[in-house]
Amino acid sequence: MRILIIEDESPIAKTISDFLNQHSYQTDIAENLKDGEYFISIRNYDLVLINSKLPDGDGISIITQIKSKHPRVPVIISSNKAKSEQEIEAFKAGADDFILKPFDLNVLIARIEARLRFWGSSIIEIEDLIINPDEEKITYKGKEIEVKGKPFEVLTHLARHRDQIVSKEQLLDAIWEEPELVTPNVIEVAINQIRQKMDKPLNISTVETVRRRGYRFCYPKQAEE
């Protein structure tokens, strides 16, 4: 899972990033609003952690952009000052949590995990299809489907973002730890395995190819459609 950290204090950003990496999260760091807006425009994130005050503006102001593009992505605002007005402003803008600095990293990750559970990082249930990311398990009409590893992660990511077209580059960034070291062909291999192991045997369609743009989760569309 990928988290964007928008934080202008480099030592703090690096400490948070390293800690999250140790807990199997992938991270990007933006040091200002402009860089944060750029990352949001090119990648899908599972959560965004934002410092309330940044060199080029108010961190709270970017929440609207995040939520308009990805309504289900949790946003946590961090702040150096315990101002109730600022906390109220953050929640009104769409923030999902507010945390004061300095914070214990274990508390931070507990709050991140709580937000992710609440927003759908746990079980995804769509009609007869159930995807359980925590157990890497897929069931269809009560029958377990053997899709594991990267194909499972690709399917899960697409299901979480089922209202969007996701490009190969976005899938690589979201799932592979070092996306620059692999080719986009690995996505095609993963999609093919999903279709061979799941779609064809069950006569359903879960992933459709959108020419020159990427892929979209399309279940419960029937295969013959």
C-alpha cells in the first residue's frame, strides 16, 4: 500500500517514511503543496498524511483536490499547534483524522491502520465476489479462487479504485516496491493470470482493458457482454 507524506521538515518526513517502509508500506515524500499536487495527479494513494503548514501554503487546502479525485482515500492532517479552529477547519475540508506533533510513530501507524480499515482496506464485497486483502483470499459464491501474489494485489487495487481507470504506471507504483526496476509487461502477465484463473472458469469479467489508458474493475459485468 502506498502513502503520500506531504511534509516540509525533511528529518520528520524521512523518519516517518522509514518507519512506514519497515511496516511494509510504500511512501512518497512531497516537501510542499506544489509537489504534493503533482504526486496526487500521477499516482493513486491509499492514504495521505499532510502537515497543516507548508512553505507555499496551507496543507488543509489540498484536501479538496485529493477528495475530488479519490473520495475514498483517507487524509490525516498533522499540526504543531493545538488550535481547535484549525482542527475544525481540517475536518470541514474533508480530513479523516487530525494528529498533533510530536507524535509517537506507533500511535501514528495505529491511526493509519484504523483509517485504512474504515475506508475499505479490509474485505471488499461486491455481490457474490468477496476479496479479503488481509488473508489474501478470494471467494466467489462461497468457493475459494486461487489467485495469489501480484495478480491478487492488482485485482485488489483495481477493486478499491473501481470507479477509475488505472494505468499500468499507477499499478506499478502502487504495488511494486521498486517499480522502476520492472517493465509494464508484468501488469499484463498479472491481468492474464486473473482472467485465466478466475474470469474464464467462472464465466465472469472482473478487469477490462481500456485501450491506451489502462484497466478498470468491471465486475459484475458478465463475460459474454
